[in-house]
Amino acid sequence: MTTTYGHELRHDAGLLRSALRDARPTSFWLDDPDRPAPRARLEGDAHADLVVVGGGYAGLWTALLAKERTPARRVVLLEGRRIGWAASGRNGGFVEASLTHGPENGELHFRDELPVLDALAEQNFAGFVEAIERYGIDAELEIEPTLTVATEPYQVDAMREDADPVLEGEELARYGRSPLFRAGILSAHGNAFVHPAKLAWGLAAAAERLGVEIHENTPALSMTRATAGRAITTPNGTIRAAQVALATNGFPSLLKRLRLFTVPIYDYVLMTEPLTAAQLEAIGWTGRHGITDSGREFHYYRKTRDDRILFGGYDAVYHRGRRIRDAQDQRDETFERLADHLYQTFPSLTGVGFSHKWGGMIDMSTRLVAFHGATADRRVAYSAGFTGLGVAATRFGAQTMLDFLDGADTDRTRLTVSRRLPVPIPPEPIAYPLIQTMRRAVARSDANGGKDGPLLRLAGLFGVGFDS
Ligand SMILES: Cc1cc2nc3c(=O)[nH]c(=O)nc-3n(C[C@H](O)[C@H](O)[C@H](O)COP(=O)(O)OP(=O)(O)OC[C@H]3O[C@@H](n4cnc5c(N)ncnc54)[C@H](O)[C@@H]3O)c2cc1C
């Protein structure tokens, strides 16, 4: 059985290369004249009540919410490079309320907790939107739905079983006209879009207005015990703090025992040049909604404020040895495949050029959602493993870390994600062949009418998911 989208190219490689020729090898979102100048490094020794390590969404929300909860607490945030340079400045900007990485994964791992998880997801999404408005953050927030499309007959059947109404024919064409779209469902509840980097920059500015001290280009090199807390060493000074929040995504954790619970997986994105009204009319995409397809290897696409199309996903690449390197942000093979898939989806756009091409690291964990916790008598909290769905969920991770640090027993700290770590992913030499085998099993599942083979079924029994 073959799939609509495949790994082999259906367009001439010369055409694809020429469309990609002028694409800048950097995130469109970060390539912006409004990018703030870097803040000063930490120089010399310092003290704080709370040190937050990591200046992506998880760290920024933690710092901001810590000051909201206790304004007098001295909060210092250390970012190894620049605010939002990593996943938080490179993602698709799909804001989804779900804390379970979708309903199916929720059923698999957290069936008994679904009502409380759904309520917390709703609260978190509302708090996310409310904070952006209250702090006047220009994150280009748009509360708009996402259209999930079926491109294979078996996906249509699954949609008809699960959802009502299922859009087909002319109703579907109002949201997107593609020879590959067979049916679709529109998710409007708990769904929005942001400019990812502007969200990170806006959160940093809001946190500073509340008194958070931010140091960029200040990697935390190690964390050791110190009188009444922890000492964090940086290249030019040591900071002592009563409490530490680790918001370092899939980068090696300062708590070494957590390192096997995430693996860095690279996801890739293309941005087209701005499209004309006539081009968008021709593909039936005149609304502001986003689109995703329903394979296990799936694409996500959305529009920018100036009517470009961001088109990403499908490939998810692991580099041997949990390697994280800037060079891995570029992958010509994947960019050509994505261009090919965009043109297959919307043939009238064939040949449209791309302005940006980039990749970024996702912190995959085996439950496909983040785990949260604390150690050292609740002096050190952590939250990681968002697996490609962290724009909204990182705010929830921040609240949970603060609950732990504040000594509070809440609905959040009582969840499985806060009490039990996921199944770890073994170190090399096992990790690489294991992940490649799982990826092939995922591709086979897509090619086999969505049916999981024995390997994925076995993994499911152990509570291990594999998806992008
Ligand atoms: C290409 C791509 C597309 C995505 N699309 C979506 C999407 O559409 N919707 C969605 O919900 N999610 C999406 N995601 C996932 C989402 O971007 C992440 O889940 C989220 O940004 C994670 O935020 P974070 O703060 O945990 O991590 P990051 O943004 O990675 O921030 C972690 C920070 O910690 C810093 N750091 C690490 N170690 C140290 C140290 N020792 N000292 C100091 N600093 C340190 C790093 O420099 C980094 O800045 C996507 C991710 C990628 C890569």
C-alpha cells in the first residue's frame, strides 16, 4: 500500500532546488528587525530567591508567574544564548490547549485523569490568552481554528467515527481546496496562533517589568549544593539561590538523572514568499485558520500576518548520541521533501519560492507530554518533554514547577505527569537503532491504513508512544 505523501520526490529536483535557492537558513520569526538587543551576561557572584535556567517559554512563564505569585521574591533568569533562540523562536505557532498531546494519547496514558486534565487545559489556555492581553504582548495572537484534513481513505473513516460534523465537498473547500483533501474537521475550541518569537520577547519584557533580572549568553554550567539552596556556576560568576527551576527543554539537564527521559528530535519548516490574494483564493484558503493532516507523519501549515505559508513537519530526525548541533538545523533533503509536499497539496502553488528554511529541536518523551517534578526538598523543580506541543503547555509546566517550589499540593502536582517519570529512552548504542526502527514502524503504520504493527503495539503496552 502506498501513501499520498511519500519519502520519494514527485517534482523535479531542479525545480525544488530553484524554489529553495534564495531561502535564508534561519527562522523567519527570529529574522526580525524587532529582535531585542542581548541583555548583559551575569558578571561576578550574585544571590536570588529563585534562579530560572532557560529563556524559552517554560523559563519565561516560570519567572513571570513567580513574580505574580510573590512579588517580593528575587528572580533571576539565566539563558545560555538568546531569549527564544531555540524551539520557542522556531515553532509553528499553533497554540493548542491540549495537555495530553491529543485525545488518543490522553486515552492511552491518562484515561482516569482526563476530566481533570481537560479542565486544567482549558484554564491554562484561558490564562495564556488573558496574560498576553493583560501585558499588552504583541504576539500577533489570533484565536482561529485548525482544520485537520484526511488525505487517505482510512483517515476519512476514522474521522466519521470520531467527529461530527465531518466536512466534505464544497463545505471542506471553503477552508482549503486541494486534490488531496478528502474530508476535514475544524477544531475551534482552545485553538489559536501566535508569532512565536514575539511571544518569547514579549514575555521577557513583561517579566522584567515585574522585576525579573534576565541574563543572556550565560550558560549554567553546573549546579551544586550550597548553604540553604543551590549554587549555579556560569562562565563569569556563581549565583546562589534558595530555589532553582530547570526549564532547559531537551538540552542536557543539570540534573543528570533526568537526561534519559527526553531525546532531541529535529523538526523542519519552510516559509514561502508572501502570496497574493489571487493565489490564496485559488487554493480556497482565504480564512486565517491553520491546517494539519492526519498521518502519524504529519504536516502543519498556517499563514503569517503578511500571507506567507509556513509548512512544516513530516520528517522527524534523531542524530546519534542525542547530538544537538546548530548544523543540524539545516537539512536539504527534508527541505526538498517539504517543498514537494506543499506543491502536491496545492498544485497551483508549484514553483512558489521560499524565503526561509530552518529546523529546531523538540524534546521528545515517551508519553509525548511533559513531566514535571521537584527534588532536593522541593528546592529544585523541573519540567521537560513537551514533544512538539509546548506553546501553551509550557505555561502549565511553569505553574506546576512553582506549585512544587511553593510547597503547594494542587491538582497539577497530583497528576501522573507530576508523580511518575515516563519510560526512559536508553542511551547509545541502543538509542539510535531503536529510534530508527520505531520511525520505520510509524511510516509503515501510515502506509498500512493507520494500523500499528507488532512493534508499535508492544511499545503501546509499555506506555511508550512514538509520534512527531
Ligand atoms: C520546528 C518546531 C515546530 C514546533 N511547532 C510547534 C507548534 O506549532 N505548537 C506547539 O505547541 N509546539 C511546537 N513546537 C514545540 C515548542 O516550540 C516547544 O515545546 C517549546 O518552545 C518549548 O519551550 P521550552 O522553554 O521548554 O524550550 P526552548 O525554547 O528550547 O528553551 C530552552 C532554553 O533553555 C536554554 N538552556 C538550556 N540549557 C541551559 C543551561 N545549562 N544554561 C542556560 N540556559 C540553558 C536554551 O538555550 C534555550 O533557550 C515546535 C518545535 C519546533 C522545534
